[in-house]
Amino acid sequence: MAYFDAASSAPLHPVARQALLASLDEGWADPARLYREGRRARMVLDAAREAAAEAVGCRADELVFTSSGTRAVHSGIAGALAGRRRVGRHLIVSAVEHSSVLHSAEVHEAAGGTVTQVPVDRGGAVDPAAYGDALRADTALACLQSANHEVGTEQPVTEAAEVCRAAGVPLLVDAAQSLGWGPVEGDWSLLAASAHKWGGPAGVGLLVVRKGVRFAPQGPVDERESGRAAGFENIPAIVAAAASLRAVRAEAAEEALRLRELTERIRVRVPRAVPDVEVVGDPVRRLPGVVTFSCLYADGEVLLHELDREGFSVSSGSSCTSSTLTPSHVLRAMGVLSEGNVRVSLPPGAAEEDVERFLTVLPGAVAAVREKLGAPVATEVAHEQDVLVVDSLGKRCPIPVIELAKVIGDVPVGGLVRVLADDEAARLDIPAWCEMRGQEYVGEEPADKGTAYLIRRVG
């Protein structure tokens, strides 16, 4: 098996395993106690904090360990908003943030706060000027990820931080995806990260709050971790997290060059080997090991199972992999194709021969999935005042797009096709198909059931 889903969770680094086992004998006692075992545990914890702070680029007393990266995000956002309540209750986030940030924004909005989502371009990046446009007199906090978890696009954190700093607004950076590759540049105010993203053990996150940032921890008061992270510290796991962060950083420069070459190989060769593919994400400003592409006329969930049978563990932002049948919010915000989406995220040490084998297997896997979906069971086509109507109600992606592709040639140039669909993914995939195929997407209009999408044949 070739594990290509490091963006979800990286394999445990050998140094993390060694540090975890070694610290089990030293870090089991209560670090808050004054007896010998407690003092020894405190020394181990403090050393791990110093190492992590050095890697982040902050003071040790600005960093606390949490039970996960998600908890770090939730605590950071809640604490910063509460600390600046007198300023106002306006929160700014990008449209492609991790769900932990967006869920915090939903809670804030439900409690009476206001939220502005900053859009991204087709590559998945924000315009720093858009953060300036979103700032208001009552803005309490802004959030921006350092790099996207689905498409690998790196965000202009330094520039956004300058804009926010000039307005006196703190910026919280979700650095989960990038921290293993290097420190986050810029004058940010808060930072959250998760150890299992860089090869540390799961269950360890970190939260940094710079000195001078108004911060009011929420929830019951706890004496642990400066009152910002409740509960007994998992010292062995924390030690392993800090040790693995230092280890991956020592290897980062060389490994980044190697993985960039492998992912560029995938970016270039997949569209050549597989027809009707859109590679998404910024082609230059991106994480070293992440490459994402979407395949027309393919079911993402079926494609992942097909690749799994061939020995490859990959992820997807396709709507078909979700029980809610809604497309990835990241792909939706970018306005790119969501159906048949595949995210390949190579872990450090990924073998070149595995990448080559993936490139050999992928075309057959996509062809097999497309063959299964190539003949819709009941395509209803009718003519309505010189408009070709395709009834795809009740059909999941990618069937509406497949049916559109089958009939577009039946209308004259300048003619219209009206696709009826109730799958939410159609709202994203039909315009994306039009752009890929050089057809004109006219827009959508209400229908008795679902939504009607109008497409004009250009050629």
C-alpha cells in the first residue's frame, strides 16, 4: 500500500516514536507538584515547550499545548473574540478555512456576532486587500490559514497580517498544514497547529497567543497551561510532538525539493494521461507534497475505492464522499470542478516508484469508473420552446454533467440546454464543465423541483 493522505494525518515520525517511549518513564507524574517526580515531569514539559516555541518562532510563555489542533483553533478564536468584546463582535475568515474555523464562526454568529467571509480566486488564494476591505470599526479578529488543507495553496499571511496590524486587529493563523515545513512568516497575533499533521502523535495541538493580544480564555477556569487549555497534560505525547517537529524541520528543505518534483510530475502527467481532468490549486505557491485534481464524469467515492483496491490511499473533496451530498466548501469557493476529485498528499519519504505506479494505475481506474457511469438509466430529454431540457432530478453527481455532455451536440450553435437537477454539486460542476468545454454558462433559475441550469452551446 502507498499512503498518499498526509494532509489528513502524517505517519508517526521515527523520532516521535522514540521520544514517546523514552518519556513514558519521565513524564508520567503531575508537573504541578513539588516532589521529585513532579519536578522531573515539569522539566520534561518545559523542555518540550521551549523546543516547540523555537520551531514556531515565539516565546515559550506564549505557547500552550492543547488536546488537538481543533481545540487550539476553537480556544484561540473564542478567547480572542472574548478579549476584544469591547471593540466589537465582527469576525473575518476566508471562504476556504478548515472546518474548525468555520464551525467557530457559526457558533459566534449564532450567539449574535457577525462574520465576513473573504472570497478566494480560482487558485484558492485570498487577496490581502480583501481583508482590508472587510475590516470594520467593530472587527475583533481575523483568521487566515497558512496553507489550504485540500488543494495545498499557500496564503499571503505576511501581507494579510500587515493589513490587519495597521488596523489594530489581531490575525489568527491556522498553521496545521505548513508548520512542519517552516515557521509562519509575518506579524501574526495567534497561531494554532496540530502535531499529527507533521508526524507527531494525534491528540496534541498547540496554541500561541502573542504578548499584548487581548485574550480571555472561555469555559471553566483551569490552572493548567496558563489557564488556556484545561486538563492534565499528556507529557509523553507532547514531548514526541516537539521532538518530531524539530526532526521534520531538520529534513524539510531537502525533502521539500524532492516532493515538489514528485507532485509537479503528477500535475503535468495526469492531464496528459487522463482526458477531461482539471488540476486545481495554485501551481506555484503551494505545499510541497499536495496536488489535487478533478475528473469529469467520475464519482469521487467510487474512484477512491478503485484506487484503494490498487493499493493507494488518497483523499477527496468530492461531494459524493459526503453523507450530506454537498461539494467541498473549498472547491465551491474556488469555483472549480468538484466531481471525481482526488487529493494526493505525499508524506515525507514517499517513494518515487510509488508515484510512478500511481501514474500508471490512475488512467485505468478513472476509465473503469467512467464506464460504470457512462449509461444513465433514465435520461429524460424534451424540447421546450427551442430549449433542450434534461431532467436529472434525483440523480447524484456526476450524472447531471454526464447527461449534459451527451446532449450538448444535439442543439445548434447558440441553442440552449436546460438541466434540471437537485444535487447541490450541480451548482458547482455545471459551470465548471462549461468553462472546461468552452460552452457558455447562462445561469440558473427556479424550477418546480430542484434548480434549472441554462447552458448555451458555443461550438
